Amino acid sequence: MSYSGWATYHGLDSNPESDGESDIRSSGSESARRDPGTLDNICDSLSSLLKDDPGVTGAFAYSRTHNSWCNPGLDIDGFGSLGLPLNHREAVLLKDVLVANGSKAEKARALTPPSRGNTIDLPIFKVRPANRKWPAFLDRVVRDVCDALGVDISISKPRVQLFDLQLHDSRDKPSFVPLCDNACARAFATLVIVLPSTFDGGSLRVTYGDRSETYDYSVHTAANLTVLAWRTGAQAEFAPLSDGYHLALCYQIIPTTGSPVPAITLQDEVVSRLRQVLSRWNAMRSESKPAPTKLIHLLRNKYSRDVELRHDILKGADARTVLLLANVGKLHGFSVGLAHMTCVVHGCAANEECGVYKEYDHGEGSETEYEAGIAWPDPFLLPDSTKITVQSLVDMDGGLVRATLDHDYGTEFMLSKSALVENIVATPYDKQYYKPAESSLDWDYEFRRVYHRNVVVLWPEWADFEVVNGPNAIQDACERLRAHEGSNPAPEDTQLVENVLANATAPHYEAILTSACRVALMWNNFELWLRTVQACNAARSISAVGTANVQMAVGTFGFQQMQPYLEQLVDGEPSDVTALQFMDDMERWCEGQDSLELIETVLPWVAAQRTKRYDVLQVSGQDECAALAELVLKGRGGAVIFKQKILPMMKTITDSSVLIRYLACLQSDRLVKLAPAMLSEAIRDLLHEALNHLNIPPASSSNAPPEKGLLLQAQAFMLACSLAGENDLASAGLTKLKDISAVGPGPHARTVYFPLITYLTEEEKRAPVDLTEFCEYALLSWLDAVDAMLTPTPEDVELLFRIVSIGKHWVLLTTRITPKLVTLELGEPSLRTLLNALHTNREHIGDTAKTLMLLFLKKWAGLIPVENRTTLETIEFPVMLGLPEACSFVFEPSISQPIMNADYVRHRLGPMLETIYAVCSKHSVPVTSPHFAPVIRQIMVHWATEVMDPCAAPNPEETKWLLHRLTSSWTCGCAHCKPVREFLLYGDQKEKEFQVRRAKDVRHVEQYLTHSASSIATWKNLKPANVQRLMVTKADKHFNQQQWKKDQEKGVQLLNAISTNKAELQAVLGGDYESVVAELNTPDATPAAQAPQSPAMLPHTAFAHQAAHMFPGYGTGVPHSGLGKHPAQLPYDDPPTKRRKM
């Protein structure tokens, strides 16, 4: 697929020829874009605003001071040539000349609106610029003004018309209002060029709507020329001079074509939309919503990296877009920068002619780097394997902001990554590298294409610190503060803290709080500590500011200075638990200090605050009861508060498991404030409440079944009774469980009764009552409901036997439970678990255990899949249970198969015989055992009669002849020949496909196949587009002979596995011994002279030994005439390590 084809395939308009302003559009589908709800649509809103050329810059005024300027060489009637900079003497003389031209000047002034004040001007026919370079300089000025104001000069083709030369002194208020005529009506901007002169004061304020710009151009006025311009419709107001003279040329900028210049009002809609987006962006941070720290927009044009990147080198839509962002962004505190972007795209290609690593540069002179005779590759790019980097972020004037800019594709690019890459690769690349692929069979070369583009970066003022210093700027600054030592801060340390606090955001609150508070304590700066707490929004709760932080602040700044803040913190804390815990912590901390002043001030304050909190104590929920009980009982007067406020709240809780948590709290050793009698009474009251509420909880929205809630309540209640020694309440709890009408017989026996019994009998717990009667009730309930339950799982069976064992109900097991289990459709895992349980408890069950086990073993064997009957785990299971006679249940279905053929014997019965031998060896059972000998005999008879077909037995002479050719005349050991030859000698398959990279390699293998294997194999060359494939098929006779030899060796191996003792084999095989042994004998080979060994055969000595082992008689016959010959000049006869790299 060519580049253009690839671009079209992915929905791009491939346009490798660009006219300097490429139309890069977002071609990514809406589904590929980010979620429109993310980031409050900031990315999507800006992208839709900027993806097409907005056509405006958002500017209504312009100012620029030229250090290098052109002298217009003014020739004035009555004065002559005017020198610049204008000095005081010439200004006075010029003023006299202007006054002398009174009549016409007065006439002109009479037509001037009053707003022009006392301006001294001169009609334009009396002023002539004599410098021939002035028109060219004026053209450049007009071009800059139009670019800044968003006027396309290629459409409007503007000209300038001088309408006035004005001289002002400190008594004048400058006003540049042209005399109205037809040209004035068509002008879209006013241009004022302030010529070099010496004056003080003076500035221009241009207002449009609610926006205004002020330009102070009085600095360095004697050496510089200043250009001022504003759109028609904007209001310009000049401030009076304080000293000196001000000389200016006044022009109108007028279009010369019929195309109207967009009115200034047309940009209002774009500016308004952009301001809304930027305002929303700032608001998102104040609302603590996730907001991007910057957004990156891809520019349309490509700019040379040899030129310094600045806003004034941009052209067309790029210049307008950047100026629009800059002009509107500054109203909301946004900064705009430019940066270089590099995109590296990896890919691959197939081409047979290029063979060296090359580098091509699609820059200047790139065509000369193509070498003659080397075909250009046809690449297939992999656009997902891309890397994008943004470097050299600069401000609008080219000043470096950051060398490398980190970015996030998901939140900081106005395009998704896929759309961004598609836009980039739709333009010509700048560099390309390719090299031969190292391992791929599909592709010959790996590609790396490099694209250089430029982007504009927009970021808000609150993210300036992070953009300039990197995404980890806050973390790095906090690390520096944490590593700071010393009580006297340097100016840079103070500035670092201020920067951190100014850029504090929720994700960084914790790091800023710990680091900035640390240095505030170190510098003994209470004001900084308090500002840090407020900046991190930590004053909202005690947990946010941290108890340890407060304690260190009290120790550093003193309690008196901290007291107002501490009272505000405690009063504003919504949680009673947190507030009381804070007081306990402060009390313990104060007692551990050596300061008598702290003890005398802090401890009384803590006592007063605790009492104050007791008065307004509100138990807001059941989760707070236990924690409040512990905190209150540890404080002074806590027993009274506990009895009056907390215990009544505990008794209202309907969740029994929650009450148990309260009991655990009351029984804690840490509580010493409650009298034993009161404690005992409280515990018993809570247990009674828990017993009253012991029931199936109502259904909830969670997936947990209601029975699970009842089980948790019962477990907690019984455990609490055990710990409290309340056995009578425990018995009452078991009785209530049996009496709950909603439970009754049913699945609750398995989900509630059984788990409760096992829970109470675990080693670390002590059952409060005897569970024998309850176990019997649980087992009978299970029997009554088992038909309506799901099929018991292995876990259910194991739990059932555990309950029987705990209650010692073995008679109930044999008389009622196992007969019921026989009627159930138990699965194989459940039956295995049941059999193991019966075997483990044979002592308790008695003589009926064997009968039951044989009964369930027969059911278990009937569920074993055919493919699993030969596994060691299956055959040894009855032996492990002490019932080897039950193996017949496993063997019988396999031996009694109605259709018995070679494949079945080879793949089913053969592996079964091997497993039987393994079981006998593992468990020391003789193979002559009556439980195994009959099945061994049957399998060996089937092997001899069904597998060993006499017609397929190989002819020794023919085998020697064929294999001698394969090893003697096939001399090549290359990577293509070796696997084919090994397949023909040892492969189990009848046919096999080989992948060969090149066509000449296929021809090479075919030559050897034709010469050495044409009688035992056929082959076919498959020719796909990229990879050659060779299909080799063995001849039927050759394949059958190889199979017969393998079956013979396998049969002998099975026979030897049974026993190598003839008498023992005869005992196992009985009357079939002779016939089985006869069928497994190797056909005799006719003696022959040893075949001579040719030199070509020497490298394959080990190969020949393997062939002789695989095929009987190989290596003893005389080769066929002509077999000693082999291809003379075949390629690749070199050893594989010396092959030429193609």
C-alpha cells in the first residue's frame, strides 16, 4: 500500500504538494474524540473555534516602536527639508511656517470637528516625502498593521492615503480625525506614524465596546519611530504632552478592490465565544473541577527550524489564530506560546531491491539523495506506533519558556491522538530511515519517518508555574522545602514558598501543607503557617490540618497566639468523634511536654472544650456510637454522659451485628471509667436488644442475600454471649433461630445453620452451649429441604460431614443421609468429596462404609469422561480408597467398546496400560493382581491384532535403499533443507507446510527433493504475495511403514513396562503370550555387504545413526546404482554458518 493509498484508506486527503498553507482539517470521527462531557467541553469548544480559519485576530488597535526606521525626508512648502529627529529650534520654525500658511490652514481647520482642539496641521499638498525608500517602508508597516488587525491583504490590497501632518505641543490635545470624503468613508483603519522628536508624556487609549488598549509611546521618542493604528469604529484618545513637540504623519488605510473588508463588528461573535470558553476554563479551577493546565493546537503551516520561532514569522491563518488567542487571552490572564513538535511514525515495507541502511531527507536538495538503480520502497505505516514530543516552548517574541514540554494526549491536545497523527502524516515527512528487518518473514525493511511541525500553546495564569517549571513543579518545590534546613530563609526560599501557595490545588494540598508548614515552623513565622493552612483549605476540619501539625504549631508559636485558631477549628469540626479525639490527643501531648506554661494553659482549655462539646453532643448515626462510647468513657464525667446520651442511642439500633460491635467496645480493656456493675448491666441490656432484633434483615439493593445478614447477626450474637459468659442468652438465641418462621426448613439450613455451627467450633472460639441437639435439627432440616435445593457442591458435602462429625450423628448418616444422597444427581467432584469423607470416617461408620463406598464409586466411574479414564488420577483413586476391585468400574466401558480399531487402541487403550503400570508401581500392587491382569491381557491382545497390520510392515531392502539416498546424496545442511529432510525421516504427520522466504530457496529445496526423495514424497509450491510456502506430502507406503515401525516399538515398550520377566508375562497374558510376542517381532533383514560411506555422508554421521535406529536394516545394504551421485553445483552447499547474507 502506497503512502497515498494509506492516507486515503484512513480517511485523509493526501496532498503532498503544499502551497505553504496546508489545509489540515480534523478528520477524526466524533467517536474517536474525547468524551464531550470531559473538561466541560473546553477542548471541543476551542477546537471547533480554531479548526477553520476564524479570519479575525481579536485586535482593534496596533502599536509598534521601530528602532530601525526609515526617514521619510519630508519636504514642506515654505520650510524645505525637515531633519529628524525634530529638535526644539526646528519645531519652533516649523510652527511659524504652519502659522504663516494661515488662510488655507484656517479653512481646513474650520472644516475640522471641534474634537481636534488647537492642533496645528498642514494640508497634504504642502507635504511631500522625498525619500524613495519611504514607500517600501510604508508598505511593510501597512502589512504588519493588516496582519495584526486580521485583514487579508491578498484580498483587500490596501493602499495608504496621507491626510495630515500634525505638530503638537504641551498646550494641545492631539486628535487625528481625517477630513471626510469618499475615500474616508471606505477606510477601514487610521494609521499614525509618530516621527522621532523629543517630548514627555503623551499616550494613546483606544476603546472598543468594553475593551480598551493603552499605548505609552513617549519612551525613547528621540531615537525611535512609533506606529499607531486602530480600526474604524474604535474610539482613540490621546493624552496631552507635558513637554516638547510631537510630530506625526496621519494616513488612512483604504482597500482598492471591490471585496469589502470585514467590519470590526464581525469579529465580535468569535471574540465573545472565545471569552466564554476562557472564562469557563478559569471557573473550572475555582469550582475544583478537573481543568487542563494547558491546551496545544497544531498550526497549519510548516516553518523552518533554522529560523527563530516568533509570532511575526507566522503567516496566514496561523498568524491570525495566534494573535486571536493572545489578544483575547490576556483579558483573562492567559499566556500564549509557540513550540516545535516532532512526530516519529514507525512502519514496515517489503522490497527486494533495497539492501542497505539509508537516510532520506525530504528537505532542501532531497531529490539528489536518491541513488540510481535503487527502487523506492512501498511502505505500510503503523500509525499506532508513534511518538510525539514538544520542545522549545517560547513566548510570542521568541524568549525561551521551557526546553521540553510534557503533555497528555487525553486532556491537553485539542485533537485526539489518532486525529492528530492523521493530520500530521497527511503532509510530507522531513526525514525517513529504514533498515533490513531482523526477524520478520513478512517484511523486508523497518521504517521510521520523522515529521516536524509547530504548535501554539495556551495556558491560564494559575498554571503558569507548572507550565514553566514542568508538571511536577509543585512536588519538586515541596521536596525542596522538606529538605530545607535553617531558621533564616534566603530570598529564593521565600519566593519558592510564595509560588507554591499561589499555585495550591486540591491534588497537592497534602504535600504543600506538610512542606510549607514545616518551614513556617522552622522560620517561626505564624502568619506563613496560617496562610498555608488557609491556602490548602485545611481550616475546614481537624483531620485536614492534622493533629501533629497543630501540636507543633502550639509548641512553636505558643498557645496564646494559637488559641483563637484552635477554638475556631474545634467549633467548626462537624464530627463529635474527631473533636473529642483531638482533645484527647492534645491532652496526652501536653502531659508529655516539659513546659509548665503549656500544662497550665492547655489542660484547662481542653477540659472546658470537652465539657462544651458534651453539652451539644449529638449521636448522628450508628457508626459513631462505639467510637463515642470509648472517647466519652475515657473522659471526666464520661459515665454520666454515656448513660444519658449514648446507651439509649445504642438500644435503638435494630441491626444486631452493630450492637455486637458496641459490646466489643464496652468489653475493651481500655475502658476503665465505667463501674463493673454498670458495665455488666449495659452489656446484658445490649444482648437482650440484639436477641430481640435477631431476624432476617429486609432485602437491600446489594447483591447479598438476606440469609447472609441473618448468619452474620447470629455469629456475632453467639460470640458476644460466649465472651460475656451469658450462656442462657446463647441458648435462647439458638431457640429463636429454630422458631423464626421465615427460616424453617429450607436452604437456610445450608446458608445459616451449617456455617453457624462451624463458626462456633473453630479453635479460637468456644461454643457457649452444647451444639449436639442443634446439629441434629440442622441435619434434619437439610434432609427435609434437599430436594428443593440446588445440587450439593463439594463444599456442601464437606460441610455436611463436618456437621455430622460435630454432632456425632453417624447413625443418622447411614440411615437417612446417605440413602438420600444416592437419589441425588451428584457431580463427579461432589462424589469424589463424598467418597473421601466416607473413607476418612470408616472407623465411625463401621462395616457399612465399604458397601456405601462401592455403591458411590460405581456412580462416580459412570461420570468419568472417556478421555479422562486413562489418567493417573482416575485409575489410582479407587486404589487410594483401599478398593482396587472398583477399578473395574473404570476399565469396563473402555475395554467393552463395540467398535475396536487401530486408532482407538493406539490413543485410548495404550495410554491406559501405561497408567495401570504406573499405579501398580506407585502403590506396590503386582501386575498379576486379579484386579489388573485381565485388563492388561485384553489391551495387549488388541494391540497385537488391531494395530500391528502385517501388510504395513516395511521391506528392509527397500528401506535401506530409500534412506541411503536421504542421508548420502542429500548433502546440504542449510536452514531450508534440514527441516524438510528431518520431516521425511522422523515426522509423525503425513504432510507438512514449510515457509521459505524467497523463491530461489524454494527452487533449491525442490532440487534436492527431486534427486533424493521423489519416490517417497510429493510437493507443491504455494505462491502467496509475500511469503513462499512449500507443501511436502509423504507417499502412502512410506508413511505406513514409518507408522508400523513406531507402533512396533511402542508395543515392545508396553510389553516391557508390564514386566521383563518371561514367567510373569506368561502369567499375565496367559494363552495369548505367544501370539502377542510373535506379532511384535521385527521382520528379518537379508544379510548384505556394508554399504560404502561416501564423503558427502560424513557430516551426517549422527543423522545416519538415527535413521538406522528408526528403520530396521538401514546402513547394511548396497546403494542403488547412481545413488552415489548428487547434484554437482547446487547452491547453498556451504554449511549453514557460512551462508551468504542475501
